[in-house]
Amino acid sequence: MEIEGIVEEIIFRNETNGYTVGRLNTSDGDITVVGYAHFISVGETVSLEGELIFHDKYGEQFSFTSMKTVLPSTLKGIENYLSSGLIPNIGPKTAKKIVNKFGLDSLDIIQYNPEKLKEIEGIGDKKLKKIVAAYDEQREIQDIMVYLQQYDISINNGIKIYKKYGSETINTVRANPYRLSEDVHGIGFKTADSIAKKMGVSPDSPYRIEAGLKFVIMEFASEGHCYVPKDDLIKKASKLLDADEEKIEDGVRELALKNNFYLVKNNDEIDVYYAPYHLAENNVARKVVELSRVDFEELKVNTDKEIENIEKESNINFAYKQKIAIKESLENGMMIITGGPGTGKTTIINAIITICENLSLSVVLGAPTGRAAKRMTETTGKEAKTLHRLLEISFIEEELGFTKDEDSPIEADLVIIDEASMIDILLMNSLLKAINPGTRLILVGDVDQLPSVGPGNVLKDIINSGAIKVVMLDEIFRQAEESMITVNAHRINKGQSPTLNEKDKDFFFIAQKNSNDILQTLMNLIKTRLPKFYGFDSQKDIQILTPMKKGDLGIISLNKEIQQVLNPKSESKNEKQVGSEIFRVGDKIMQIKNNYKLEWKIVKDGMEVEKGEGVFNGDIGYVTEIDEEEAVLKVIFDDEKCVDYDFKQIDELKLAYATTVHKSQGSEFPVVIMPISSGPPMLLTRNLFYTAITRARKLVVLVGEERFMYMMIKNNMIAKRYSSLDRKIREYLNLFLR
């Protein structure tokens, strides 16, 4: 049988398979409907085919097997449809105004004569354009969602697919479903493989073999590898695809012929590179040699005298290695300054800037993240840009690129990049492309911190190559010695036990034996003890760092618990649920992927003073407003950058009361609290522990069992990364010196 009505309520929906329980208002009254519907929203008028069933617990229900959307034909139905949130910029108030003005013709007006909507108060040219685009998209997306639904594609993934392919969605998916795993963020090979299987694609399809190989090599890349030994790649792909190794090897050769893969002989092994990483390693190796081998004209400066003047003016005494670093920075085309906290890296940077300015040399400063760039600006008094801003992001036919390159280099006599341990091979390639020989480059960083999240081991490989000048700072200065954070960081880095709980110091350990007690202590510290006794702001000053995502003390669980304590549900605060996560006005959040096109603006005294594009993975902000009428969630980053997220973009955000140590790289917080408990050995490592505590500026509090802390300190396992940058630099250097 067939029934028609308005969706009044979505009682339950499984986002994975689309199983939905809802209430439908029909001409015969309300009825509960159950079935698989990936794309159905409150306010829609739908026609359902199925049968009446009787559930022992829930009574009479309509179990539907197919669904189609019907445009509403009553005033109430039209108003419900328009106010359902399906069309951004039309909320309940605007919907009522439209229906009051145009009645039963409202939808025809939007579709065929939208200019008349400007007769409604609050709708101008800008809003009208958004409404029309959203309405047209809504009509088109319905057919596409019905098509995708048969392959059990979730609503969120369906929307992502549509945003990528638009009106060509059905043709593209039908031609090669494996493209989804490459083109659409959030859809992996396994999802695409499941779709292909339902479509009847052969398990031996070349599309499947090649997509599986790309998936496996990108899995290695996500672990930081630039390449993978061929035998390892074939074995893992064979297991994933349940296919003969011979067919997998054929796939590797085919991808190599297409220049997707590069096969490189390394002693008795063959290494397989995904093309971008192969090209990036080669380019970085070549540029490192080129930059480091430039013969500069000797600067007309008495460096010793300049250093002496800075010491007098700043009332400081440079250590021997600091003086060496300053001198070498003026004499070399490329160099590295590395050292732990309190070893004077910032002091050196400031001295180099001062000397260069005295010589009328231009200096450009940069860092991998917004927070690191902001901190560099604060410590130097000079503007520091993120590397993405420094290189000037550009898009050509939707492909990400940078305006600054060999043909349009960064114009500077000296470029200084801080937090260089965070730079992966692709970003380093883009940076070095934009620095022409003749411009000096200084990389500053702590080589003992966690390596970059992306592929490569760039800073360590360049140091290990032996091809460029490196100054390793190892002396802690008197002022820094007063901080147990600094002292303990160096002790931990050497495999020694930290000094704990000294009175009036800044490094504490609170012993607790189980995860529940640890959790309760964390909550008490955040909400009461640290704000009361130290004056710290629970939201802005305190950051919980943990090695893990899952488990009682992983970020998923911790964020839910902390949100309930610091920002509980309130009638005065709007909230928006996305999957299992609830975002509420006042929440601390983090951007979890680079979005180079997301617009931001800075507003002061009601006036827009600056605007730009780009919000990046790891940026932390606060939810300031959730507007159901406009379908927008507003966030402020760095206390000034205002960003509007369309509700469809909220999956780029996560709660950030607690975050992983990996995500904290490049950031600094007044207070770091870290739960110390059991976990996988690959996460409980010395350099992860070291990285975590060096994120704190004023206070570190560890909560848990000391035995796990000592386990981390002893565990100096550094996961091997397959990268050949150091070897390639030496090879290019040998060619250069011939």
C-alpha cells in the first residue's frame, strides 16, 4: 500500500545504514513509519510504499520499502517544508513570511520567479542568491540520494559525493565507484568497495586492484612513510583484496606505467613511492644542496661587535653555541638551529633579526601552524605568517597550489621558519620551491619532538644528511632553569626521571589508580582547583592532552565528560548535533582538516578590518552562535577570526577540551593536564611524553599511575619511517661536488 504525509519527527536514524524511525502526519492521522531512508527530514512531504505491521512493544507501524519526496500542497505543508532547515537562510520566521505573502504559490515563486522574494523583509540580493541555489540543489539532490540509497551510502557521505560531482554524481559513481575513495574526503576504499560489490563489479576488476593498492600505500603514508617496500605493499594489498599476489604485482606495474607509482631500487629491495612523495623527496634533496652551496658576498659587518651590542642593550650573555648560530646564519645559505625548551632559540632568532635590520636586509618569518606563527609574532615583535599564507594558497580548477614558487619566489634576504619539526615532505617541497638560491633559509625546531603528522621525517633527515650546517643547543639558561617544566623536559628527553611536586614549582603529579578516579580528578582540576588557586580560565588556559582517541581517557570520552562539566545543556544556549557529537554555544572546538577556502573575517568595533581564506587542521576556537534560521554555526579563532560554518560543514569540527598530543604540535598552552594510564606501547613513548609537557608554558599536572609515566620515559621506541631524504641529499651533494 501507499501512504502520503508530512514528516513530523525523526525519532531515530542510524547514520551508517540509514534505518529510520519517524512520525508521519497523514490525512488519516499520525503514524510511526520505519524503513531505510538516508535522506528524509522533518517538514518534508513524502510518499511511502510498504505495509502495515504490528510491533509487540510499539504497536502499529508502517514499514516502508521505497520513498519519494512530494512537494507539499497545503499552506501548513509548504511552511513546514521551508522551515525544516533543508534550505539555508530560510528558518521558521522567514518561512512564515513567505507563505503569508505568496500562499500556495510560494514554491513556484522560489523556482520560477525568485526575484519576488525580495519583497520579504530581510531578503536581499545576497540572501536571495543563497536561497535559490539551495532550493535548486535540494531538488537535484533528492534524485541522487535515492540512487545512492540503494548502495547504503549514509546521508553525510551522500552530501559529500554530491558536493564533489554535482549533477554528474550518478554517471561518475556508475562508471567507477572506486573514484569515491580518492576524490571524497571521509569515504575510504572499504566503503567504495562495498558499493562496487553491490553494483556487481568483479573482484578481479583492474579498477579494484588499483584502488586497493592506492589505499594501502596511503595507509602507509598516514603512518608517516614516504614509500613502502614492494613486498610489504603486495602482501598487505593481497590480504585486503583477497587476490593473488601475481595480480597485485600486475597492478603495481600498471600504476607505475601510469606514473601513479614510482619503483626505486634500494640495495636488494624495490621501494614503491606514491608519485607526489617521490617527486617531493627528489625536489627537496636537490633544493637543500642548491641553497646550502651558494657563495655569498661577505657581509660588511663585525658580527662579534653586533652580538656584543645586543648583549649590552638586552642585558643578556650569549652562550658559545648561540654566538656560533648567529654567525653561521649570516654566512650560510641554509642552516638548522635545534634544541629543547629553554635553550635560547627565540633569543637567537631575535638577535639575527636585529643584525639583519641593521644591515638593511629583509627578513620574513613563518611557521607551520596559526598558533605557532602567532607565538613567533609575540616573541619577535615582527609579523610571522603560516606557511600557507606565506606561500599564498591558490586554486586552479579546484586543485590546491601555491602562488609562490620558482617563478614567483618569496622576496627576502632571509627566511626564518620556526617549529620546523612539524613540516612534512610535501609542505617542505612547496616551501623550498619558493626560495631561490641567494635567499638565506634558517629552520628552527626541536628535533626530539614528535615528527610531522604528514609523511616524511624532514628535519631529522636533513640533519642526518650531514650536508648543511646544524647548531644543536643543549645548555639550559638560568632563567629557564627556574622552571621544572624545562628542567624535567630535558631530564625526560635523556631518559631520566622527572622531579615531581616541588613546592611553589610548576610540575606536579597526582597519583590515582583507576580511570574513574583519574577522570574525577581531571574534572575537579579543570572546574575548581586550578581556577580557584591559580586563577586560570577553565576554557582558555587549560588543555588536556592524551595519547589516545578511544577508551575512558581518550579524547572522545573526555570531551563528552568535560563538556557536561564546563558547558552543560542550557535553555539559553543553542546546540546542534552532528552524528554522536553535540556542539553548543560556548564550546571549545578544533578544526580537524585543512579548509583552504573557508572564509574568515576580523571585526573590531562593528567594522570589518580584515578578511581572508583558510582554516587549518589543529586550529582551536570557540562556538559563539548557532543560528537555526540561517543554518550556520559561528566560531571565533585566535580571539579575532570569525568563521561561519554552514551546517553541512560542521563535520570538519570536533570538541577540543581534550585533544591528542599529536594534534597539539605547534601549540602552546598556559596549563597542560595529562592523564597517565595504560595504553598501546606505540603511543606510550618518550618523545610523545616529551612533546606533551613542552606544550605547557606555566604549569604541568600529570594524573594517574607513576609506573606508566616511567614506562613512557623508558620506551624510547621511535617508529621507523620509510623515507630516503637523507640518502638523496647525500647523492645530490656528491653530484654537485663532482
